[in-house]
Amino acid sequence: MPNGDKLSILGFGCMRLPSNPDRTINREEATKQIRGAIDKGINYLDTAWPYHGGESEELLGYVLQDGYREKVKLATKLPTWLVKTREDMDSFISQQLDKLQTDYVDYYLLHGIDGGMWRILLQLGVKEFLDDIKARGIVKNVGFSFHGTYDEFVDILDSYNWDICQIQYNFLDTHHQAGTKGLKYAASKGVGVVIMEPLRGGKLTYPIPKEVEQLWDTSKIARTPAEWALRWVWNHPEVTVVLSGMNQQWQIEENMMTADEAYPESLTKDELSLIKEVAKKYNKLMKIGCTGCNYCQPCPMGVDIPDIFETYNHFHIFGDEDETKFGYTARRLGIFTNKPYSFAHQCSECGRCEDLCPQKLNIIELLKKTREDLENEELPDRVALIKMIFGKE
């Protein structure tokens, strides 16, 4: 880092921690995984106010006891969409320090901003807030995570003396949001760059479409899809840290092994060409660019939007119509989770999800398309059949 911090190139993202059936964090497993990763060299931990319904920060406060706080650089974020006054900013950082059980945060980011949110925050005095928390020592470095256009990214980057920024970047998003140009511009200004969604919320790792798998198999070197995707990001010398939302031990071990072997500009021309072909194939197959970040949740009507969109993409990538429709309906009825969720047609079109979506997806229209493909006139009969099979009333 330009500020002298030595950060591990692999960071632990705490948005997708191991969970219990009721979606609360599995505290024992999460503690074991995070502390184990720290013991093996990961020293950058990223969390935020809304992760796991507010439980992530509190869990890290527990995990980082017994000397672990001193071993890491801790990053969290101001929930910008909840800020209405300058006083709100002070209130949030105070509450977060309490939840994290720490006197200071190493990196404090404005969460998920774009040009419009930046203008609102400016009017509320965000620059003075950032200056103040650094002067008081409760925050060592300040930055922002970004979901907007490249021009907005440049404007925000040029508007303050940032230490770090966080952008979405993977081999499908080279021209999306900040993109490659934004990555290089931030690095040219001496701003550290943290990468989120390097695996597109896991979509680049599982399940793998046959057409994509066939392309990977043409390589002379056998690598997992996750290894290919992470190596591609680390191939860029401008990258400071790559976040991965790991929640299984084998994921941590595989990603750490990749981190040990991946170096900037180490991929060959043939390997880069292969990755480009894979990207073309994905873009052709994928219908909705949802990363499963869950910012749109909870929906007032109980619609599990990320799960519905994942099913929709699966439907178009793999084409197993009967199986996909059966699984979609069963999950809505709570057959596998014992917790029912609403169908796409139950969307009230309130627009709350679109305001919160970092990808700026037209969610209302996409839910209508999902309804057409996965529900249609067969839905009542499918619901009745599934209830009969599983003994649901």
C-alpha cells in the first residue's frame, strides 16, 4: 500500500460467512475459518453494517479477541443509504466500533457509492466527517466502495485525498462500472485498490456450463475455475487486495494456494486469450448480471430476488426446464429451507430493490421475465403437485 501497510493480496470478505439453516452465522465455524486464515497469513478483513443482517461486524468483534485484532487490518463501511444527517455518520461509526470491540478501524469506506450518492454525502458534510475521524485516530485510512459509471468513479476519486477504493472487477467486468480504466486510474493516483466480486459472487466457479468447461479443458495446465478467475485479477499489477467471500475450508485453502503462486503479469498470451474466450461464452449465456450481494434484501414482499435470478440464469445456461421449474417452485414453498419465500409475481413494484442494487439492474422488469419463464400458467398445478409430494398443506 502507498501508506506503508503490508496487506495480504488475498482478503477475507465477511459477507458470505458459513450460515445456519435459519441464515444466522454459524459462529463456531466462522470463527474457526477466520482465525485459521489469519494464522496462515491473511491480514485484511472486510465487513460492513448490513452484512448478514448486521451480524457480521458483531461476529468479527468476537473473532478478533485473544490477540487477533493486532494481527489484521480491519475494514468496514459507512451505510451511506441510511445517512440523513451529519450526526448519523458519527452515530454509525460509534456503533460499529462498539460492535467490532475495537478503538479504531484501519480502513473505513463509504459503502457502495456512485455519483448521485456522493453528491448527497457532500451536502451532508462527509468530507468534514472523514477528516474528523482520521484526526481523532478512530480511523486510520478512508476510502469508498463503488458501484457506478467510470466517469463518476473518476470524479469521486479526484474529489478527496483517498487512501483506498474498492471496485467490482473480474474477467466479465472489464468495462463495467470502474472497469480496467478505473483500476489503472486509481493506481496512477497512488490509491490502493481492493477488488470485490472477483468470482462474480461465485457464479464463475459453480455450476460451470458445459460450453465453458470445454473451453477450460483446452488448457495444457489444469486449473479450477476459481483459480483461473483469481489469477486473472492478480495478473494486474495495479491490484492491492482481492476479496473472497469464503465460507468453506477447502475454498480458503485453494484460494490461499492460488495467492501463493499468482504474480502480476504472469499469465501467458495463450492463457489470456483463453480467458477472453470464456468471458465471451459467459456473456452469451448469462441473462442477468446479479452477483448475489443481497443488498436488495429483505424485500418487503418476501421475494428472494438473488435466488430467483440465480435460478433464472441457471435456466437459460443449462436448459433443464422441468428440473429448474420444480426446484424454483419448491424453494419458494420452503420445501428445502423450511422457510417459504414469495414468488416473482408477488413483487409489489415498490422499487426499493432497484434503489439499493449496486449493479443498477432493472429488477422489476427482470422479475416479470422470470415470472414468464418459470411460473406462467403451469404454476398452480406445480404448486399442488409439490405440496402433495412433500406433504405440505
